[in-house]
Amino acid sequence: MAEAAAASEGRMTRQRWVICALLFTAVVINYVDRQMLGVLKPFISEDLGWSETDYADIVFYFQAAYAVSYLLFGAFVDRVGAKIGYATAFIIWQVAHIAHAGASSLGHFFAVRILLGIGEGGNFPAGIKAVTEWFPKKERALATGIFNAGANIGAIITPLAAPAIMLLWGWQAAFVITGLIGLLWLVAWFALYNEPRKARGVNAAELAHIEQDPADDEKKVGWFSVLTRRETWAYALGKFLIDPVWWMLLFWLPDFFKKTFDLKLSIGGFHLGEIGTYGLVLAIVYIISDVGSVGGGWLSSRFMTMGWSINRARKTTLLIFAIGALPYFMITGVTNLWVATLLVGWLAAVHQAFSANLYTLPSDVFPRKAVGSVIGIGGMVGGIGGMVMAKSVGHVLEGMGGYGPIFAVCGGVYLLAILVIHLLTPKMEPVAL
């Protein structure tokens, strides 16, 4: 009915995809800022004399701030909307990112990473809120997969740009230059973003397409309204299990490659050296992972266009990629750099595909006014999982000297996550609050 009405109003505009592009760009910036320290860690550690547990503590404090902020921003975004919520988060994290350049001690890095975590905690609650406002349910996983792919682009840009800037002007300049460039996004956000009914460039056909799902109750809801729902904990425990894997990749993957393989490479007679090879390897991993982010969102959306229920489409997709994560057990047995690069790229892609579908679960079953709060609770619980991972990785590396036990744990958590999700939400029916 809604599609027929839309067709009668003329050719549909595509403003919702402009909004998706804005969200994508923000996530690119978010991950450049987040991953900068991980990429430069081997070099900053030498400069400032950090131990493995010092670096793990820095990651831990970031995760703690991120977890608390995720919860607070979830409710904040539900109250003020995606436009103001996202802008507020962006300003905080961008200022914190630039402030890294002035840090010269472990205490300074604790402070700036805590502030960065506070700001970055608002990224996904605001982003998912915007997707919920601008996309019908059947397109949300695809839209989420596309904007979440910005994480991988940010993760590609960082290892290519940061070492180059560091070689020219020092590691401090890497934070300042990328931070100032990132601030340009804020201008575009205020100029282009609004709710669909208030936005320019949206015609009646596109508005009908966006609003094709049954209208939600407009009554505001908060944490306590959703805290006791099994559906909230299906999402939150899924985040607790899989988010630490992504944090481990972001913060320790550069260190893994640098310590495990000879990174001095020549291509066509051109000597890249350690820095160049280091950046190329990480870029390849995240290019591959981008395919997973978009592909995972596309796959469940495709199943839904075939007539599958949300429950069947989402869970089938999650199960496929949970099985795809099992090769984590093989990583430490690989001795060739490029085989390891391709394998880790596949596993990063699997994570992003799984994550794109997990992110859509709150908007699949909760009314729009509750989505930010559910995302916030889940993000906080996922952040706690990341804190556990940060402490564990630091102790494992100092006590055992290798990544084997860490990768072994990563290989099994996705199957456990889909099991938890299914047990808590066997039918994925809409929640009445």
C-alpha cells in the first residue's frame, strides 16, 4: 500500500542515502580518531617507555568511559534527537582527539582517552537513531552495514596516513592534522540533517517509503522501561560477547603484525620498508572487512525481500557469519605474512557482517522512541566486555608472550552470541512498552 502510494506521487527522491553518506563519513572520522593510538602504539611506546600493561590500562580507561557514555548518550539521543545528539558527541571526541598531541605522560593519555571515550560513546546510539528515523525496517540492516563500513575505511586511512605524517612532523602532528580536517564534517551535518518531515530534498514518495512501517507510540521511554526486557539483553549480551573481538583487532592487530612478521617488503623493486608494509597490511585487512560490513547488511535485507520474516532473515545471517568466524583458531599457525593478512581480513569482515545485523535488532523489535536507550545499554555492556578484553590481552601478552589464547577465545564467541540471542528472542516479536 505504502509503495503504491509512493509511486503515485512521482519519482522517489533519495535523500535518505545522503543521510547514510553523512553517517558513513562520521564513522570514518570516528575510527581514524579511535585507531590512531593503536596504529602509532609501537612507536609511541618506544618514545614514552610504555609496557604492555601500561598500554592495556590506557585502552581499559577508554573502554570504561566509552561504556558509561554509550549508556548516557543512548538516553540523551532519545530525548534530543539524532541531530543534536550526534553533534554533541562529535565535538567532544574531536576535541579529545586533537588533545592527544599535548599528552606527554601516562596520566595525560589516561585523561585524553577518557574524554575520547565519552565522545565516541555517542557515535552509534546517534547513528542507529538516525537510521531508525530515515529508513524503513527492510532497509535498516543495509543502511547500517553501509554506514558501519566507515569503520573499515577509517581503519584503512589511519595506518596509511598516520605513519606518513609521523615521519614528516612527529606523532603529535598526526593527531592535530586529522582532527582539524575532521571538524569539517560538523558543518555538513548541521546543513543537511533533519528529521524526514522537516528535511529539504524529501518528496512525498520518499516520505511514504520511509514511513511505510506501522506508526509507533510517541510516548517517551527510558532505560527502566526497557531494562527488564529480554530483547534488550539479547542485544546487550550479544554486544558483550562480540565487541571485545573488534576492540582487540583495532588496538592490538598492528602490534600482532609488527611482532610476528618481517615487515620489510619490496614491490617491483621499490622498497616499502617497515612503515610502508605495516600500513599496507592493515589497509588490506580493513578493505576486506568493508565487504563484510555491506555484504552482511545486504544479505539479511535480501532475505527479507524474498519474503522471509525478520526473525528468520536476521538469525540465518548471524548464524552464517558465526560459523565463518571459526578460522580464528588458525591464525597463530600461519607463517606467511600475506596468508595471515587475508585470513585476518576475512575474520574482520565476518565480524562486521555479524555486527551490522546485531545493530539492527533494537530497531527491529522496539519502538523508535526506545531505540537509543536500548543501543546505549547494549553499548555499555559491550564496553564492559572490551574492558575485560583489554586487561586480559595485556596480561596474556606479558605472561605468555603470544596471541594464541586470545584468538582461540575470539573464534567461539560468535556462535555463543547467536545462541544467546535465539534463547532470549526466539521469535523476535515487536515489544509493547
